Amino acid sequence: MKKQKASASEIVSSAATLRQRVYECLKLCKNGATDEEMQVSLEMDGSAQMPRRVRLVELGMVRDSGRTSTNHYGSSAVVWEVT
């Protein structure tokens, strides 16, 4: 069976849906969330979540809260929040 390639409109639609999921997840986090926390909550790989969060920042819908949290590696991670 031959695999079909996704159309451009399907890819755009999928990206918008993933972006909405990331945004809704962050809206539910009253104190904000790190990328890692969003990935765990959404059961979404970082390669899918992070570009959507970046786009939300570019759109002015999400911002750096000015706070950090420690991730599972022990490193400091930005806490993101809805604007």
C-alpha cells in the first residue's frame, strides 16, 4: 500500500490544532508552565510542542513569566504564561 502525502491544508490545520492544544493547556495552568510540563501534560513530544509555543509567543498570546523552574535534568527552565 502506497503512503499518501499530507496536503498543505492538512498540515496547516494540524499545526493550528496542536497550537490550540498547547494554548489551552497553558491557560489551565494558573501559575504558568515550562515546556517540559506542557509536554508531559499533553503527552506531546517537544518537537511538536515547542514550535507551537514559539508561535504563540510570536502572536503575543504567550510570554515569559520572568520566573523559572527546575526541569528533570536539574536545569533552569522558563515558566511560560498566557498574556
